[in-house]
Amino acid sequence: MGEQVREWSPAPGLVVCAWLFTVAAAAWFVALTATAADPAGRLLAGVAVVGAGIAAAFGTRARPRLRVDADGLTVTGMFRTHHHPWPLVREVRVLRIRRLGRQTSLLEVDTVTTDGDERLIVFGRLDLAADPEDVAPQLLALRP
């Protein structure tokens, strides 16, 4: 029997939409700058370019966002990847919270570093492209 590996990443369609929004905001910013009109609009367009660009870059770079196998779990961020062996993973749980009148779930992974520092890693639906309530049992099934 081969080693079981599960991976979760931001949805590709969402990442593509973020890049398209970045390009559209950049075109808006260039048009406003070329006409030298509406300084407030230029500021808003610039903020939109930076914000959407960071979100799109993160969605592109952090693939897979969470990878789980028999050795432990690996979390990819914008600049680095951390591997957490199963003996250092204390708890995996789903947190249900109410935001804007709507129930939302978050996947929380409580780990300890080799130095003894505690680290809480939180994943939402956008990080995983899946419901955290569905991910938690799959993650725990791979835990030895």
C-alpha cells in the first residue's frame, strides 16, 4: 500500500480572478495617472493594485497550502515552508464562529517547535478550497 498524501490549496479559479483584478486595477491606476485627474481615485486604485497583487501572489506561491502525510504536516506560506512532524502536533480542531450573522468554520492546528515554542496555525475555507469541517477528519485519519 502506497503512502497516503493529501493536499489543500487556494482554489485556482480564485487565484486567477485575483490576478485579473490586479491587472484591471493597474489599468485603472495608469489611466488615472495619465489624465492627472482624481487624486483620491489614484490612491484607491493604487491600494487595490497592491492588495490584490499580494493576495494573488500568495495564492500562487502557497501551493499546496497544507500537505499532510504519514510523517506530519507541511504548511506553505509566502516566503517559506514549515514541516511539523506528528509528534510535535498537539491538537487539530475545528473552531465555529459567527461573523456577520453567518456561521464560519476555521481549522486550527496547535503545534510545538523543536525549541518548545507553541504555534497556532489557522486555515479558513479560502486557504484550503474546502470546508475546514471536512478537512479535519481527513487530516486526523492520516495521523498515526
